[in-house]
Amino acid sequence: MTVTVRLARTVKDLLQMAQTEYFNAGHRTCQGCESAMVLRWVAKAAGPNTIVIGATGCMYVANTTYYTTAWALPWIHTQLSGTGSAVVGTAAALKALMDKGKLPREKINVIGICGDLGCADAGLSEVSNALTHTKYSFLILMYDNESSANTDIQETTMTPYGALTTFSPSGKQIRIMKYRWKKNMAAMMVVGHPEVRYVATAIATDPIDLYNKVRKALEIGGPTFIHTLDPCPKGWGYDPKYSHEIGKLAVETGIWPLFEIEDGKFRLTSTSARIARGEVKRKPVKEYIRRQTRFKHLTDEDIEYIQRKVDEMWEKWLIPGLIPLTKELPYPETKQ
């Protein structure tokens, strides 16, 4: 059954439906921070009857400095790996209070927000367990800037192949320290939790797509999950004014497919759907890679390897971006 939700179709729709700010200006994120834009659109889509739970991470550090906050919504801090248990506990408490008549029975959105370290690494088991609690409704959103940014850009399992971080510098002996491919988190969440009714990928560069996906995730019921890719000027190495361009290139090159799975039905969305239909030609990954200094040490051969991996995802995977086939690619040699 497809959920019926009022969605934005145009920029005009979006501006009319999302006028009130619940994540305000004056926060302390870096200039050009796309995670801040994600939180802004998530808050707009959720509306005032919402409780936000934020795990330790750069968005927690930047937005809830002692005695100040950018949130115009009730907000709870939880530890780095605590998002899963905190959202289940909050949703369960609300349900119990309503069942006992101690709270009016009304819809209150519960949203857990965690970074890639707090969700895909340290908090993965709790998030996974939370998604099995199908009698409670909540959204877990992973904002993914592909590093541990609040402690000065350390590598996580979401850091892409070849990227420089403080934990994966390029040296004379080993040029590529991050040689492992990034986790496919949204796919893990939907394939590993078949009773979850809604899982999606999104990006702030495409606010209509992001807004609509948050609306669907909150309305469909039960636990839901959204994974956003968030360009980070400090960690990725580019001028902050280009954040939106970098995000747009991530989608246009096919590195970041936009999709949703609703009640088991997969569909590519927005630009990714147009690429799949042949209406838009996928751009070379080089246009995305060469704009960021974290990839400055990569050779043309390295970039060709990344291009082949992305081509494989689009052309050979059973479902692009979701289910991989297992054809092995030649691995680029690194000088030791």
C-alpha cells in the first residue's frame, strides 16, 4: 500500500509548504555546511509536533552549545552510539503515556539524527535493533559527511575510496591509505530489516526530493531510515560556496544514487531516475573527484578504477545503487 502524503512537486510548492523555520540561523556549523541544510529541511518537513534526538557528532557540537541551540523543537542529546535506543525509548514512552491517558492521543514525530560514525560505525547495532521495533514510529536520519568531522576529520567506514583524512594521509610509502569501499548503508538497512516500510537516500542539493522523502518516512508508520550525503568544505577540501555544486555532481556522476524503497518497492528518484531512463547522461566521476583536495593525490588510474566501480553499480548491479552483482574488478596497484 502506497502512503498518501501531501508532497511538493515544484519549488513554489516547497516554498508554500515549508515557510516556518524550526532549525534557525545563528548555529555554529561551518560555512557551506550541507548537513545544516539537511537538518533545516528535515525540520521543515516534520513540523512543530516533533521531538529530535541528536547523537554526539558535528551537528550536536555545532548546534547545541551550552545555553544556546538552533533548534526550535524539543531536542535531546544522546551519546555517540545511542541513537537507536534513544528513539525507541522516546517513541515507547510517548505511546505508553498516551495509552494511559496521561498525554492527548496525537501524532508526535520522533526523529533520531546521527552522523556516519555514530550510525554506520559505533551505533550500527543499536540502529539495526531499533529498526526491528515495528510497533513504534520514528525516523532515523544518518547525515553522512564521510568522516568524523567533529574531531577534525577522521576516517570512518563511510569515507570513500582514496580520500585523505587525518587517519588516512597519503605518504611516500603508502599513497592510498583508504583502500576499502564505502558501506552501502541504505541497502543494508532495507535488506536487513524487511519489515521496515520506508528507506531512502537523499541530498540537500535536491530539497524537493529530500523534503518529500522525510514527509513519507514520518507518515508511513513504523521505523524508517534516510541516508543523506552531505558535502563538507572542511573535510572534502573545496571553497564553501561550491557545496551545492559538489552535491549536485555527486548525483550527476552517479556516485550518489537517489532512491527510495516504500513497502518493498524500489524506485530511483529525481536526477537518478532521469539518468536511468536515459534522459540525462551520467557525467564522468572525474568532474566530482577533481573538485576536492581530499582526492588530490589520486592518479588518473585511480580515478578510472572509481569510474569502473560506479559504472558497474549502474550497469551490472541487479538494482542500481541497491543490490550489487559480484563481478570482481581489477584493483589498481599502489606503490609501496
